[in-house]
Amino acid sequence: MTDPHALLAARFPADFRFGVATSAYQIEGSLDADGRGPSIWDTFASRANAIERGETAAIACDHYRRWRDDIELIASLGVDSYRFSIAWPRIQPTGRGPVNEAGLAFYDRLVDGLLAKGIRPFPTLYHWDLPQALEDEGGWATRDTAERYAEYAALVADRLGDRVGEWSLFNEPYIFTSRGYLLGRYAPGKRSLRGFLRSVHTVVRAHALGYRAIKAVQPHLKVGSVFAMAPVEPATTSDADIEAARYGDALFNRIFIDPLMQGAYPQAFLDGVPIRALDIQEGDMAAIHTPLDFIGVNCYYRLIISAGEQLPDDLPLLFFGIRADTRGTGGHADFTVTQDTVTSLLSAFGRSEGERTEMGWEIWPRALHDVLVSLNIQYPGLPLHVCESGCAFADKPGDDGIVHDESRIAYHRAHLSSVADAIGAGANVRSYHAWSLYDNFEWASGYRPRFGIVHVDYKSQRRTLKQSAEWYREMIRAAAATRTMVITRSPADRPAYR
């Protein structure tokens, strides 16, 4: 009888990497250790009702102190790639100025420890933890933050670039700008259309400036970024829903990628926003055009969008292709997002056919395949990395001490199969990272959702491999065993992007 692990593993090329992923703020703890400065999430978490049950990341998974043991655990899984993030407040406590040596030394040790185990360090420079001092000056809604980010990126790349070859600039820019500056659900908790639009343009500029800053200090490095992406479908065949889906795709999937890769914001987005609120200045668009060396993808669901019922006039242009009435505002209206608006947005999603995770997200593995294939069609041969793929379920050790999480195993098996299908269709997918290595601090949801393939008892900090971790390890072992039977993709088989 054929081993089912081998059947799946054999569908991946010999140079494919299997990994796990985390982020600094969600696992490190030690928020005031070794000169680290406060971040926007420290401030946000101190607000009443900002985080479920008033929880904070003060300890989280205590990774900052337990990193050596954590590397041993990562190595025990057999993975050959570890995606993590670097905490800007540890490197520059106020977001500017010289390096905080103790903070950077932590990542120096982490990188060396991973390399000693044969694991690729795959860092992200920004996973949502902006130094609070920069937010006090306007944060991502202020142009100067892009310049500050570029300085930070150059400092880190100069120190670690001799050992780390691939760098992600940002994690999910649409998520942290929309939830942080528009909806107020994430740090810094702002609700301003103008602030959101300005933050979009600042973060796009920061991508371009950061890319060039890294290349200036280490020209050989590969630099990309990680985007939350989802296939977008209209809820019905009505013209209104089709238009809404077109707009939703431009907003969710393309407002950051398009200006970088093509030098222009998607027209569907520009058609529906007060354009001057983006604060585009002369020369910006030419400078922004910065084709990335790779694209990272985080795909958790598909989006099924409807134009919905009558929505408030202050926001629908951003989500459903319905223009708001901005007469008399000169395009500078600073709309405030109300709770009614948020409720309308959440109720405007259409049908759902798949099962749901504890987060309420539909499980639809085909979504990941469709995103990867569509990217390959648009940018043939461009390297793609699945930087997060995972699910939250309420699981805990049973009486036998084992965390039985069959639903998570089924999730990863199906999503890996979708990746293999995308590779079979020609997509140049280079790696898959299970989100998350650990149960951790899940932002505004606190510690309730458990995404990890490793269970964490937050009181004792005991780590317990879930059945999904055991399954993943066996699948990786099967991949290693079958690699001699897999024909490695030749560069000649893939058209080079550019």
C-alpha cells in the first residue's frame, strides 16, 4: 500500500522548501528587555476593550528567552525554512537613530542558530510593530515614516545580509493599514479614511525605498514582500455585484502590488477614491515602480462580495465600487468610520459553502491555488512563497496528553495539494510555511484562537507537538525520501520575469 505522505510529497520539486512561520510580537514577549522601545501594539493593548479579555503580549510564548530550545524544536520537525519577523522597536527603539546593539544581537544569534541546523532564515522586516515614537509623529499616515523604514531596513540588512539571502519587506500591508487606520480594530486604532489612504501611499513608498536601501548595502540579496491575497467572486451575476467584486479585487489584492510591479495603482481603485487624499507628490509614481524579486502570499479564504443593501455614504467606495458623495469636500473629506459601517461591511459578504475555522473563515483550499496561478499568469516565472497557511481550532491536550487536531491535518493536506496543483499548472512556487509554529498572541483576539501546530500552555510555557506537527514532520520526511525521484525544475522550464 502506498504511503499517503509519499503520494503528496512526490508532487513537489526537489528544491521545494517546507517551513513554519511566526512573527516577533506574537511570540517573543520580553517587551521591555534589552533596550526595546514601545510599539503601537503595546500602546493599543493598554486600551480598555482593545484586546479580548484584556490580554497582552508581555510574555506570549517567551521566545525571546527560550529561542535556543525553540530552534531545537523547529529542527525536530525537519523543516528547512523558518519565516520570522524582526521587531523594529528592538533595533531602533524610537524608530530612528543608531542601532540598539542588544536588540540586533538577538537576531544575530537566532540566524546563526538556524543556519547551524540547516534551516533557511526567512525574515520579514515589518510585521505590524511600528515604534510608538513614530506613530506619535503620524505613523504610516505620514510620508516621513517611509524614509525611517528605509534606514531601518538598511541597518538590519547590513548586519545580517551576509547570512540571510532573502528578505520580505512587509507582512500584509492591506490588513495593517485598513484595520489600523480605517477600521480601528488593530493598532494604532485609528478610524480615518484620509489616514488610511495616506498610509497606503506611505507604505507603497516604504516598499520602494526599503528595496533600494537593502540593495545599496547588499546588492546580491533577494527582496520581496508578503501580501494577504484572496480570489474575489461576485455573490450573484448582477452588474452591481460584478462591479463590486472588481473593485474588491483591486482593493484587497492589488493596491500595493500594482504600483510596485507596474508603476500605477489599479484604475478601479483610483476611480473610487478622493485621489488627492493619497498625497501623491511629483515623482512618486516613477520612484515607486520597483519590481520585487519574489512575492509572498498569505491566503486564508476567498472573498465573495456583494454590493449589498444601502450602505453608509462615508465608506462604500472603498469596498464595493460605489462612489461616495464627496461634493464640496475637494477630495479631502476625513470620513470617520462608524460601527454601523463596520457592521454593514461584515454583512456584505455573500454565500459560503466550505466549513469554517474558529475565526469564522471559510475553508476553501482552491483559493490558494487560484491566487498562485493568477500571479504566475501576470508575472510569469516570478518566484512565489506561501508565507502563511493555517487555521485556528479550539484544541487542547486530551487525557492521553495528545492534541488531536485532525481538522488541522486535513487543512494542511488540502492546501499543500492546492500548492502542488499550482506548481503543476506552471507557477514557480518555492516554499510553503505552516502558520503558525506555535499557538500565540493573535492580535485583537488575544490568546483565544490557536493556530499552532505546536500547543503552548501559556502558564508553564510547555510546548506540545500536536498531531498536525507529527503529520507535517512525516510529510517532510517523505518529501526528502522522494527527492531523488523528482525531476528538479530547470530554469529553462520557467520564463524569467523581467
